[in-house]
Amino acid sequence: MRRQLLRIYDLLSDYFGDLHWWPGETPFEVIVGAILTQNTAWRNVEIAIANLQAAGMLSPEGILQTDDNTLAGLIRPSGYYNIKTQRLKAFIRFLHEEFGGNLGKMFAEDAPVLRKKLLQIKGIGEETADSILLYAGNIPVFVVDAYTRRILCRHGIIDEDATYGQIQALFLKHLPSSVPLYNQYHALLVNTGKDFCLKAPRCERCPLHQLLTGKKPRGKHLERRTGRQQQ
DNA sequence: GACCAGGCACATC
DNA sequence: GATGTGCATGGT
């Protein structure tokens, strides 16, 4: 399994290059993005974050002091704006109550304890919590998302009804504990999902196609080695 | 116009 | 514990 997971990693890294996730200037911006991107295309999140930035509200204080209607209006392009308004504020209230509003203190907390605390916040589930830990806190946890599940499932590596915890445990067990490795691996899976798993015909051009079928991938994708950045 | 996107909470059985 | 539903925008 270890070899298989590393083979997938190598194939995708060859194709996509180093992705250097997460797109975000600061840890706080990464956290805002993690909440706003829930079940939402990243391009819509970018608009919402740009709105917050332009309004000078991309900070814990800025968001907390903004009334709900104004905040919802700013993040409207990211969808579910009423719910996400509450989720953003719930996180920031937690940050103030537990760590005096200091992200450095938050990430200095023992990781498993912090993860449990994050999961108790309304609106923070497993994927969002792990994205925050890995991409904002540089803590080595593996992020599992819909693409991870879809790709691993398609390649027969996991069962269709595997839980989040089971999928995560697979990576944690077989891969060395490494922030850059987990960062890149998750980013690769997301890009693979976006580019190849949306519609069945495109799947045949996926860098992983040969791994699954024994057939060479179709198309010219192996020529592409752009090392492109996220979005 | 239908479908999809880097989830999550809550109701119901 | 499993399953269904609401939340909502913008791109393809």
C-alpha cells in the first residue's frame, strides 16, 4: 500500500509539479478560505475573499465587528452566505474565548486536542478542521475530501463507504508524517479530481489511468509539466 | 436549464 | 447508525 500511495504521488507530482498550497496570504486568510470553500468552487471563494479584503475586513476583528447582513453581502459569491456568516463568526468567537484571539497560541496547542476543539465549533467538520491544521497551522494531518474519496474509490484502494477517519488513517499509516508531503498530496488529488474526474471520458486521460487499467493514458497530458499554481 | 463545486448540521426513521 | 434535506452562488 505504501508503494501504491507513493506511486500515485509521484505520477501526479510529475504531471502537476509543485503546487504549494494553500492559496492564501496569511493563516487567517487560509482559515476563512477553508470555511468559505465548503461545497463551493474555489473561484467563488476568491471573489468573496477579495470583497473582504477590499472592505478591510479580512481580520478576526474586522469580521467580528461587521454586522451579519453586511458580512453576508460581502461573502455572497461564495454561496450559503447566511450560514457561512455564522460559521466565520463562530470560529472567531472560539479563537477569542480560547486563545485570546491569537492564532499562534491556538496552533501551539497539542494537535489532537486542538482538532477536537475545532470540531466542536458549529460549522467546522473534519475536512475543514484538518485543512486549518495543515494549511494554516503547518501541522501534519492528512486532509480527506470528496476528490480523495472519489479517486481512491475509482482505483479500488478504498471501499465506497469508507469513513473519513478510515481514509485518513490509510495515509497516516503508510506515509511519513510530513507537512510538505501532505500539503502536496492533497493538492494533487484535488487538481486531479478537477481536471479528470468530472466526466468519465476525461478519466482516460488522467495520469493515474494506466495505474488502474494497465492501459496508457490517452491524450497529450504527459507533455504537460507546467508546475502550475492553484488557480 | 441541468449539473457541479475542496461540507456541515439537523431531522427523521 | 443510516439516510435525507436545506443551505445558494457562479461556471460549464
